[in-house]
Amino acid sequence: MTALDLPVRTHPDERRQVASGNQEQRRRRRREYRLFALLVAPNLLVIAVFAYWPILYNAFLSLTDWNMIAARPTFVGLTNYANILTDPAFHKTLWITLVFTGLIVAGSLVIGLALALLFNQPLKGRGVVRTISFAPHILSGAAVATIWLFIFDPGYGLLRALIEPFGAEPPDWMNNSDWALPGLVIVYLWKNVGFTALIYLAGLQGLPKELDEAAAIDGAGTWTRFRRIKLPLLAPITFFLLITTVIGTFQAFDVIAVMTGGGPGDATTTLSWSIYNEGFQAFNAGRAATLSIIMFVILLIVTAVQARVMERRVHYK
Amino acid sequence: MRRRAFLGLAAAGSLAGCGYRSVDAEYEQPAGAVPKQYAGRTRVVFWSSYGGANGKAVDKLVAKFNESQQDVYVEAQFQGSYDDVAQKVAASLIARQAPDIAVLSDVTWERFYLNDALEPLNGYFTDGFGPAVYQQKLFGEYVVKGQSWCVPFARSTPILYFNRDAFAKAGLPDRAPRTWSELRSWGPSLARVQSGGRSLRSLALAKVDGDWQFQGNVWQFGGAYSNGLDVTIDQDGAVAAGEWQRRMVHDDGFAYMANSAMTDFANGLVAMVQDSTGGLKSAMSKAKFKVGAGFVPSEVAAGIATGGGGIGMLRNASAERKQAAAAFLAFLARPENSAWWTTQTGYLPVVDKAREDPALKKLIADEPNYGVAIAQLTNARKQDAIRLFGRNSNVAIYTGLQQIYADNASPRKVFGAVARRLEAIGDEVRRQYEEKVL
């Protein structure tokens, strides 16, 4: 803490007491504490107002029945939790969310790493390709979704134009329960891998060359060097990407909203879509808040478990 | 100890008390600016859900009103779809900064009424603005317990749009099919017409919000969504309507689920859609073929659902602003304005005398499509209560329809599950419904 290093202005008389001065030490600590409080206060305030307060308020709403127009919410205790946790529709939502998240996380990491390894080679034009692969990440979700709706369209879509010459009929991606979720996964991967590739690339370029060279001299092949040296050294990066992608995917909403609206039927109804549906289509603030708390708890547990596991496996140096 | 308990109570109190609406408080308006030439007038904020060509027509009506008098300035603010407006009005009430009037749809005004957010309008009615002026059916849908809670504005029914050029190529008569059976029997002829490299399909079914059209289809097959709040969607008539559509999609291949049925139709990808009359003008201008319009087919009965938007006044506006807003509503109820809105959009004329307006009469004479919805109004009915008063009933029904369209699910099974969902939804509002509607 830099505050500790700041010179503390003291009166010359007091300076003489320092050796014996318990009091002086306390005062000094208090002053440092005040400075610390002053420095963190603005951030803390913003976080409290925009993060902690909504979470607390949301927790309160989850104990109520409220349609957002009635003058007051009605307190119903844990009824919402009991209803939701025993609802088969909720179980299906949870399953869909897990499949969706799992596929996107695994896909983003594997493809991202593969791309990063490729971009790390001294190939011609790699700068351009790097930029192209990263571009989808900075596009807004709604725009990405609109583009892919066109690509997937069974009547006049791009994919149809590509597939048709070979005599094949493309599936009606977004209007078929078996294809809608894989379709969404493709879109999110397309949007995500540029980012994971970029982070992995930065990691690869920061790896110490000596280890790799030493292993090469000892006769280790490319694959062995990748598995035994690069991959373990990249573990902190993988850990970071794992957590951010899991959280990001759990909260994915924009593309789902534009492309499927949770449908057809409930085929792409993830937890975040069902929160929106309960809250803003049904005006069921209590149920929406309860679902949000459930999602919050799940993410908390997932992150804690990941942190625990990684603590043992990740070597930061 | 005591202090802590007190603080806890205070915190709980502020948690429960602050931030919620008080029914009779006076709220501020959303921000905006009054142009210089209208300075000093009472400002009325009007939240609308019409974009594109229809939005431009709203803006023109508002501008005409602002020019027509000296006291009131109406500011129209486009807020997105019907659902968006409902969400934003609810949020604005919590924020205590609400519009004075807003467009509310056939399935959203009820929730504002049930929760005391709307101003009863009878006290504002005058000779040129009130029950005697409006089309009776459309006006009556907003009357509960003797009071009007909205007035009709952009009201619609579904009509059947058909591609006249494709019909001619298929050797079919130049009219809409009279029954669903007839429509189905035309499928093979239409399939012989090529469009975009594939055979033309007969009917596009809406992926989202198709439950509005399906409300009428259920009646046409002799069923109902509900009787009062008692759900009947899992019974024979509704199941027959679902089964007819399932067979058209999966057995015959004549119908399919479309992301935007109207876009597909206007691009010539499908021969027919049942869609709002409010899209007539834009469909006719976008399509590169001759657009036909006709009654939605019947089967064992005729019957179509009214829908679209009315305008409600928010109870939390100040008395002065309410009075000013009423002046604008009265302006919209003038026959020439109602007629002009119809000519610009295709929505029903909500004022009876508008039908005698020379401009509208001429338009109908030149282009009979504009007369279809008006003539079909005799078949129009108020929707079943579960769709109107049960929050999210519409979503529950159309996601059920998606399962039929997408997955070839059995309508009886799907509607059984939808019925359970609707019953739960009905139970949520039953007490309010029995208290405030019956």
C-alpha cells in the first residue's frame, strides 16, 4: 500500500516521543486509514449503489409476489423458491443452460488456443487474419444475431446458397428444436473465439523461450513441448478465460433474444432468457428475482470450485 | 440492542416502502423540450409504439394537433413495440416519472387497469369525444364497470393477405379462400408455382405472437382459449385448429413457421399470411406483386380477434396535464383524423363517422383491400379472457404453437401442457379479475 510510504508530518515535539509513542503510532495508523478510506470511497460507493444494492434488493424481491405495477409487493416468504425448484420447466432450463455453457466454453478454449498457436507462427498476412478473427468480438450482439439470422435463413440465407449446389438442403436452423441450440452455439463461438485467441496469443508470446529451447535440444517433439511445457505454462490464462467465459455465457442474452426468443417452444430457453421472460414479459418480479438469485448462487459455486481446483494446478511462475 | 432493532426496522421499511408507486401521487414527466413557438403551453408526453411509416403518420397527427390550438403541446416519444411500451410505463411508474398518455396493446392495458394505474375517462368525454363517436365494439372493449379505461386508436383484426399474381399462375380464383379446407385444397396448385428456386408454399405461420391470429382460428374451428378464466384450450375446437395447422406444416408441407411471416410474404416466398390489417399499407408498398386481401377463412364458424393499440391515460399525471391530454384524444376522435390515420396505415377507422370521410371512401373505391377489415368487423369479437387478463398467457400459447410448428408435437399434448400453465396464470389474477372486471 502506497499510503504506508507517505511521509507523515509530525510536530518536532512529538517526534521526540516517537520511541515511546504508542499513541503516535495509533494516530498515524488512523490517519493512514482515513486516507485509505478516502481513496477507495468513490469506487466503493459506485459498486455499492450499482452492484451490492441491486443484489440485496433483488434478494428482497425474491421473497415477494409483485407485478411491478401494483403499489406494493406482497411478502410470500420462500414460496417462489419452492415453486421454481420443483418446476420441471425450470429443470429443463437448467439443463439447456449447462449444455449451452459447456459447449461454448469448451469450444472457445480449444478453438481459441488452436487459432493462437496458428497466429503465433511467422506466417504471411497473419496481422490481417488476427484482426479479422477478433472483429466479431467487438460487434454488438444484436448486429451479430441479425447477420446470422440471414446466414441461417432457410429461404434465402447465405448458408443455403453455399450448400445447395451440392444438392443438400440446409436445416431450418432457428425454427427447429434440434438445430436452434447448436445454431446459437455456433454464433456465440464465432463471436467469442477471437477474444480467447487474442488472450492466448498474448500468453504464448510472453512464455519464456529458454524452457522450450532446452526441451527442443533434449529432443522433445512439437507435441510434447506443447503438452508438457506450453499448456502448463498457459494454465493461468486458461483459468482466467474459463471463469470469464463461463460467467459470460451464463449471462448470454442478446443473441438469444434476437435469434430465437428462447424458442422454438423452450428449446433455447436458458436461465438468463427465462429471467427476462418472467420479469419483462410476464411482469413477475418475484419469480424473476428468484431465478436471478439462483443464477447468482450457481455462478458463485462454479467460480469457487474452479478457484479451488486451479489453486492446486495453476502455476503462476 | 434497541437501536439496532430500530435501524433494522427502518431499513426494512425503506426497502418495502420507498421506490413503489403511490396510486394518487402526482408524478413528473419524462424529460424533453418544448420548441420555442409552443412555449408556455401545457406539455403532454405521449408514448407511442409505432415506428416506420406508421410512426411518421403519428408524428403528422401530433404536429397537426399542435398547430390546431394554443394551449397544449403534445410530444410523441416512440418507445418500441407494444411490449416495450408496457415495460417502460411500468418502470416509469416506479421511477415516479411517467408519461401522461401511452399506447397500450390488447393484452397490456388490462394489467395497468387491474393495478389502478389508469385514469377513468368518462369524466373527460364531450359531445365529439365519447361513446357516441367511437365504433361500438372497439370502444366497448375498454369499458369495465361502466368506465372507459382507454380509447381505441390503432385497432386491427387479422386479414388474409394473398399473392394475386401467384394465384393467377396457379389457376386459382382471384379471391381469398372461404374456408380453411378450401385453403388446404389449393395447396397442390400453389406448390406448382416456383418462387426463389423452390415450390411456393401456401401459408406462413408466425413464430412470435401467432397466438393472436390463432385466437380467431380456434373460434373458427369451434373452440375457445377460455371461458372467463376457465381454460378450454385443451378441448376439441382448439385442438382441431392446432391439428389443422400441424397437418399443413408436417404432413402436407404447405405451411411453415416464419421468423417474419409478413417479410416472407412481401418477398413472394409464400402465397398467404394472416396478419394485422395495420400492415396493409406497408405490405402493398413493399411487395412487387399484386397484393390481395380478404376475410380470414372460416371453418365451422366465423370469428376473428380484435387487437392492436388503444391509448390510456396515466392516473399519476397532474390534473392539468390530464385535461390537456384529453384534448389531444378528442382531436384524434375527429372523423377526418381517424379516417386519415386509416388511409395512412390500414388500421380500422375507430370512429364511425370516419367511414363517411371522402378521402377514405375514395381510397376504398380505388383499392378495395382497405375496405376488407371494415367489412370483416361484423365477425370480430373480444378475445377470451385468459389471453387478455392473464399476464404472459400470450407467450405461453405461442411457445406451444412453436412446438407444433417446429417439432410436429401433438396439439392435444401441447395444449394440455399449455392449459396447465394458463391455469396457473389465471389463478394469479383471478381475485383481481373477479373483483374488478366481473
